[in-house]
Amino acid sequence: MKSVWLLTLESLMPLGRRILTAFLFNLVGCLLLYAAFGVGLASILPHSMTFDFAGTIIPGLIVLVSSMVAFSLSISESWRSIRYSGYLDQLRTARYFEWQIHLAQSLKILIETIFHIVLTSLFLLMLSGLKINLFLLFGFWIYLIIGVIFIIQSGILIGIHIVERQFPFYFIILFLIPLFLMSGVLVPVHQYPTFWARIIYFLPTTAIVEGARQLFSNHHFNVLYFLYMLVLAGSSYLICFHFYRRKLVQ
């Protein structure tokens, strides 16, 4: 396990530049998102929909930003590790096992994503003026981190199979962002017509968004959603490692 941590820390260098870059991009992104949804959309929707707008939008935006960051990083990192053989040759020379390489890469992406989860939460809470109990905020972060593990492994799985580097941008813009928006980021699932709500309810992305929001806004811990996320996180990790190992030994 010590070797995994050393490999993870080595891949995170240079740390100072990464933190500064992440801080600046996260701040700008949060400002733009809050201006678009927290200010612009807030002036329209409350007149036609009866729900706690700020309590709905803010946790949804935190989940959306964190998931997009996790997915983008995982696709980029896994694509690079597979396509650039020199990187893998160095790791093999250092006698790292396949499980260590995969775990270290997953941890690196998870650490960077957690940093964004905390930054996004603090920025959006300050911008909106919302107040949340510190204990509930930590619970919200832990739940979201479990959901992010599923997103990371899905991204790695896609990243090791893509050939063209521009494919992830199409996938994120045309599929993943609409999927998250439909899963309750802006409009809670119960606000949808019954037919659509029944379909959306079982999506993995809905479990991430709605489960996290219930902790954040309603102070309610959804046990079924939590168990669902644990199963998704564990099974996605095992499935991803299976295909990742096959790619490494090719």
C-alpha cells in the first residue's frame, strides 16, 4: 500500500501549480454557474414552481461541477496512461503491479476531485448566502465522494477504450451534462411528470444528485440511495480494474 501512496503523490506533482490552477478555474466556473442559475434562473422559476430554489439549485450545482471534473480528469488520465507507452514502461520497470497502477491513478483523480468538491461547496455557499450545519456538510461531501468513485471508474473505463481524443468532449457535452440535468440538478425528480419520474428515479446519476441533495437541504439520509451508491462504487471499481488490467498487459 505504501507503494500506491508514493505513486499517487508522485503523479500529483507539482502540487502548488495544480492547487492554484484548480482554485482559479473553480472560482471562475462557480461564478458563471451561479450567475446563470442562481441569479438568472432564480428570477423565473420560483414564480411557476413551488420548492426551495436555493436549497435545490446549490447542491445540484455542486454535484454537477464535481462530477464533470471527476469524469474529465479520469478520461484524460486513463487515455494518457494507455496511449503513451513510455509512462507504463517506467511503471513496469519500477515493478508496480497492475492493481497498484490502477489504484494510484484512481486515488490521484479522487484527491483532485475532493479538492474541487470542497472549493465548489464553499464558493457557492458564500455566493448564495446559504447556511448549512457543518456535520451535514461533511455528510454531504462523504456521500458525494462515494458517488464520484462511480463517475471516476466510468471515466477510466471510457478513457482506456477511446481512440480519438476529442471524443470525450462530445460525450460530456451531448450525453453526460444532459443526463445530470435530467437527474435533478436543476429540477427535482418529483417535479417531473409521473412517467418520466419513474424512469429517471432509477438512473445512477439520480441517486448521486437526489441522495446528496436530501442530505444537504432536507437533512434526510436516504439509506436505499446510500446502499445503491456503495454497490455502484464497488462494482464499477472491480469492472474497471478488469478491463484496465487487460489493456496494460496488451
